[in-house]
Amino acid sequence: PRLRVVPPRVATAAVALSSRPWSVRSLASCPRLPQRSPWLAPRALAARHFSVVPLKTPSFGAESITEGTVMEWRVKVGDHVKKGDLLVIIETDKVSVEVHAEQDGEISEIVAKADDTTQVGQVLCKIRPGAAPATPAAAAAPAAGRGSSAQKVADMPGGAAGSPPKLVEVKAPEFGAESITEGTLQVWKYQVGDYVSKGEFIAAIETDKVTIDVNAPDSGEIVEILAKPDDTVQVGAPLCRINVAAAPRTSPAAGATAPAKEPAPAAQAAAGAAPAAPGKASAPEAPPKPPASPGPPSPAASVSSTAAPASKAPGSTDRGENRVKLTRMRSTIARNLKSAQNMHAALTTFNEVDMTRFMDFRKEYKDLFEKTHGSKFGLQSVFFKASANALLAIPSMNAYIAGDDIVYRNFVDIGFAAATPKGLVVPVIRDVDKLSIAGIEKQFAELANKAKADKISLADMAGGTFSISNGGVFGSMLGTPMIGSTTQSAILGLHGTKMRAVVMPDGSIKARPVMYVALTYDHRVVDGREAVLFLKSVREQVENPERLVLEI
């Protein structure tokens, strides 16, 4: 083959550039490099191709979703990122997808701008691989930060000034299910410098279904908080650091702070006693502001702004709005309900239940029932038991569609809707068909109390083959319940018991306590005949309580 002679000037430039990082721009500015060199041009292009790595739009989790809208960039050109850092958020028709860095490097170019529509596989940005440059200033800053934290710990009462602090890193705990890998940090109970005891509650993390309490693994002083409120944290992510070598605050220190708070009321009283002197009245108002922590003022301001319209005169022209961020749990509830609504071919059928005989039955035995079993004889337990019997008699009511199959279940787990301040939860009572009325009442009371106290766990809400919603406790007269799960095919809605005119078998009209009941079912699985028979079976069992005892 023919040998190609490399010009000396080009060889010299290539040797000089091989000893240091270079780019196409540095090649162009090199004084020793002949402009438009035919030998180095192909290599420059190759270097340019491999000097940056494109980050492409990932799959959105479903073949039907092929594009999304770029919502927000968390980085800008020139920023150095680490592997796993969140770079951009893309919103699709159903979910928001977070795109993370696949390797360390510097953002060299952002291709897809905010509000742009991007396809799966389309380039979002370009990253120049490499570690962050270690400058003297950058190296000195962390050292200074570490020194200040250590000095702060050493200066604490009881701290070990001659030995390094013993730091324990508090991490986000498991959220109770493998499918839940992240949550939103709601609130910190303590701040940097506060002393906490082992096992003490320090923070709360809200997931899609439950709120997780984070407790201190050991006693010590919080020296650093790594996650702020409203931050999204992964399982195992560091939340804060605790110096376990620090000693608890002594009582004199606490006593020294107490008198400092006493002059504030006195100053306010002095200000109120001398309203005629504006200059003197404004001076005492300044001291109360510094003691207030930076956290409380913003909630107070928001509360006052929302509470103000209630105290204004009816003729007020204030038409303001209060925008509140959607919580993670509320967002998940909305997404699941809409998903179930889109999937089911829902239809609702109604019936009425004459509650006369059951109410007489309950009135006669409720005291003896409570004395014997230690729980109250409520209303919903009979509907739970009657529904379980009817579900076993009509298997399609206890089934659901999975792909091209219908899944029939030979067990009955009934969930009931429970309203909490954070949203709707559905605790599940297991094996209702095998429980007595007393057993149902005990489990119902236990789960309802846990839901009210925000102590419900994922295990308490997992599964469920059927649901019951009781809107009657809020005064509902009639409604159409909504199936909230894609693995259920029906839900029973209970409503208020009201005195209504009823035509008796002999033709007479009497006032009777009547409850309207509604059954919403998935018409893909359940035919109208089965739905009506199910509701009729429930009605007959409740109207004749002895059938529940005899299980007929």
C-alpha cells in the first residue's frame, strides 16, 4: 500500500495536543496546525463525535405513549452533573417521567427546550463525560464546611473537642412495598442544632398511599439536614446527619432562654399603654420578630390569608384564589380513579331495603352484644356479611378481567371507603365470608381507628375483591358509587335510612325506615341479571336478620 507522508508541522501539532485535553475548538486555535489540514480533519470530526454523549428520551412505560412535553429542566448548559442526578421532567398523557443522568459529565447542549414535544428516543441534551474539575476554591469550600460543622460540634456543651464527632446518617426507610420507591418529604420537626432522643419522631415522608414516620436511630444533635420539605426522596436516600457524641442540652441553657421570651409580652403591653407615641410604639414591635423561626411565619401568613374572607362583610369585592399544591396521595388517588373509570364498563342498579326488622333486632341485642364481644353492634357489619354470602353465590361479582382471562377468586376480601384529612383510603377486611358479625365489627373498628389516626399501613389496604361505600353517614340519600380499583368488578353503595311511605302487602300505607342501596358493576364481567340477583340477595338477608345467623 502507498505510504502517506505526514507534514512535520502537522506531526508536531498532533504530538503537542496529545498530552492535554483538547477539543475541535482548541485544534482550530492551535498556532502550529495548518488551517484546513486534510490529515487531521477526519480525526477532528471523530473527536467531536465522541467528546459528547447524547441523552435520549426514555420509554414512557407503555407502547401507546410515544411522546411527551418537556416540563422543566433542572440543569443548564455548563452545569456539571453526576450519574443519577435529575436533569429534566417530561409530562405525558398519564404520568410524569423523570430523566436522570446516565454518567458524570458537563451539560454541553440542551436540545429539547421547555414546552417542546419530544418523541421516545429523541435527543434531549448532550453531555461531555468527565469528572468535575477540582479547582482550589472548590476544594477549599467543602473543607471549610466540614471544619465549621466539626467546630460547631466541638463547641457544644458536652461535645468532644479533642476528638472528631461521631456522625450517624439518617436515611429514608422502606415504604412498605417494593412498588413504592420514593416519597415526598412533608415536614421536619427539628432544625439544625436541635438535640433529639433515640426513637423520637423527626420527619414525615408522604408516599402514594401512606405517610411514613422517620425516627431518630440514636440520640444526638442534628448537624446537617440534607433533604428539604417538598423534596422527593428515594428509599435509602440520606435525610440528615446526627452527631451522637454530642451531649443533651442542660437545664440552665433552657432556663436562660425562658426569661428572654418574657419581655416580649411586656413590650407589647407597653406599646398598648402608650398609643399616642408612634415612635415608641414601633420600637417594641421589633423584638418579637427575631425570635420567630423562619418556618412558622409562612404558614401563619397563609392561614390568615385564607381565613380573612370569612370575617369580611358580605359586600366585600375580594375575589382572590388560594392555590394549594396537590399532595402525592391525592394525585395518586386521582390517577387511579380515572384509570379505573376508563377501564370499566360501569353500570349502576338500585334497590331499597326495609330496615324495620333489623333495627328492632339490633335494638334488642346491641347491649348484650357489646357486653359479650367488647365491640358495638353497628350497621355496616350486616351488609359486609350479606355481601360476602352473595359474592360466594354469584362468582362473577367476585371476579375481574386480566388481559384475555377472567380471574375468579374463592375468597372474599371487602374494602370500605374511609375519609381522612389527606384523602380517601380503602382498608380491607380479610376473609369476610369466614368471619362472624362480631369478628367483622372488631376488624372494622380497628381499621377505621387506624385510618382516622393516619396510622393505616399498606398491608391494611392491599388487595380487596369487593368494596362498600357508606355515604349515609354524611347524610347522602342516593348516589352512584364508583369502582376505584382495576382488580374489582363491583362496589355497593349504602345511603341514609329515612322514614318513607311504604305500601304494605295488605294494601295499607305505613311509615317505615328505608335505605336506598346502589350497586355499580363492570358490565364486561357481570351481566344485569347477576347484578340484580346480588342486590336482591343482600336486601333479603338484611330484612331478615335470622338468615345471617343461619347463613342462608
